[in-house]
Amino acid sequence: MRPSTSAAVAEPKRHSATVRITHWLTTIAFLALLLSGGEIVLSHPRFYWGETGNVNMRPWLNLHVPSSRDTVPTGYGYVLPDQNGWSRYLHFQAAWLAVAAGLFYLLWGIFAGHFRRNLLPASLKGMGASISDHLRFKRPGAEEAWSYNVLQRLTYLAVIFVLFPLMIWTGLAMSFGFDSAFPLAVRFLGGQQTARSLHFLVTILLVLFLFIHVLMIFVAGFRPRMRAMITGHVGTSAHLARPEQAKRVEEVVRSSESRRPGDASEGVNL
């Protein structure tokens, strides 16, 4: 008995299990960090440069929102409930989850060749077209479900190797314990208040990335993109759009027809 033709053209996984698991763990951790970080900011919604900062100093940024501390002048006639207890605890735990998932993904990506194969662009050719397509919210073709364009590759590399490490570094630099153990790492940033300001700015960039990322998922096709990141499969249309898979289908069909001419029961099951 010959193997089924459909098995010969079985759809490969778009994303490996490691990519999918670390993606969702990082997503959960990042959302928890946003929630708890927002509550922490409310305790002092003013930002400074340098080593120190307090209500007697002029901030470079005042968010003009109510505070959870009555010692912070905000211009509002009321004080928000102080939720610093659970928010700092959740922030700390979520940060460890993000670091663990990120470190595992980083090591796996290096040793498995994931970054070299899937994220490192061979050239910058097509950058202008990619930017234009994104600005016009152009829906990508089915074949693009199998690879990232040059703009996506560079963006993901910047997030993985620049923004996330900087977020961790500036977060640690705000800790007095880290400052005592590694003072040069804090001084290099310009002081603890500068680290806090940079932490806030990097957060804004990551939130902007998340917003555009989710928006483009809807533009490209929410269901197949979500299916790919949950199950690893992208769907039949994208599967056949992959050049090597289309070639395999053609070869199997040709082989089947040459072996049993005129037998319609041996068609390819797609």
C-alpha cells in the first residue's frame, strides 16, 4: 500500500514550539509589566535626569495625572488609592518571567540558527517598498506568511537586541541593591533618575511596537497569523503559497499521474 499523497505534502510548521511558547510567555509578562508599571508611575508621575529627583526639582516631564502619594504636587484635589504593594510585587515577578523567557529564546535562537535564518536580512533591498506597504496598510500576499520582510526583520532585531536589553538594564539600575553592587553600570546611564526616564521612554517604544504589531496582524489576516503562533500552522492557502511546497505538490501530482494514468481516485488530497 502506497503512502497517502497528502502526507507527502504535509504542511510544515511556520513557527517552532520554542518561538510560540516564548512569544506567549513574553506577551503575558509584558502586559503584567505594563499594568504594574503604570501603577508604580502614579506614585510619582514626574521624571528627572541625573542621579536624584524630588518634588523640589523641576522635572523634564510631568504627566499631569493624579498621584497615589499626597506628597506629590499634581494640581488635583484628590489622591488615588496607593497600590504600590501588589504592583511592585507583580512587576518584579513579571520581570523575572520576561528575563527567563527572553534568555531561553536568545540562547536557542543563537545555537539553533534561528536569528541567522529567519531574522538576519541578507540585504536591505526592498526596504523602501516594505515601508511603503506598511504605511499604506497593504495586505501582504499569502507567500509572505512564511517569511519576514526586511523591515520586519530589522524591527524584530532592534526589539530583541536593543530595546529589551535596555529595558532590563534601566530597570535594574533603579534598584539601590544593583547600584551598590554595580555602580558603574548605573553611572554609565547617567544616574538612577536618568535610568528611570530611559526606562519610561523605552516602554513607550515597546508599546508603540506592540500596537503596530497587532494592527498589522489584523491587516495581514488575524486568523491565519494567530493560528500560526498558536499551532504553528498557517492554513492551506499560505501552505500552498510557499514556493518549495508548491513545487512538491506539482511533483507528487506528476508522479501520481505517471504511475496510474486515468485513475481519478489517486488525486492529491489538499
